[in-house]
Amino acid sequence: MEKAYRIKKNADFQSIYRKGKSVANRQFVVYTYEQQQAAHFRLGISVSKKLGNAVTRNRIKRSIRECFKVHKTDMLPVDMIVIARFPAKAMSTQEIQKSLEHVLKIAKVFNKRIK
């Protein structure tokens, strides 16, 4: 994912946590915050050390990024933080994508209807 699509700074994370809205399912929590004058979405990913070792955490992060790469053109220009919960640890990439699509539909960040 290109640099312009990432949220890395702690101040940005804290601002989205404070001002944004959250939705969740069993596997993920998504915080969203609408930015004025934004050209595209930005994504921050948080996977706790409680979920496993670095290999497990990085696999989950790669799967989340892949889902956003697939739906890159379908997203509204909002800032998002995705937090992985414990059940995501045992899921495959396809299961993660399906679960993430579900929670993103609830958050209403798609600009058109996704099957």
C-alpha cells in the first residue's frame, strides 16, 4: 500500500480514536473519521502482541492490507483504524477479507454496494 494511504503517526491514531466512530464484529474493530478535503482513504492497522508472535501479527496485517487493496476504488475518503481481535488469529486470508468487508459495510465506508 502506498505511503499516502497509511496512518503511522501516534497523534493521528489518537485523534481518530477520540473523534471517530467505531463499529465492530467478533474479529475486528474499525474506527472511522471523515476528513475534509481528503482525496482518498487512509488506513492504520493495530494488531496486539497478545495475538501471537511477529509472524502471526504480520500475516494478519498483510491480509487486512490485501482486503483494502482489492477495494481501493470502492472506499470513501475517510481515515480508518482497523484493530484485530483474538479470533482473527486462526482465520485464513479469505475469512479475514469476508469478516472485514462485513464490518466495513456496517461502518458505511463503501461508496457503492459490495456483494
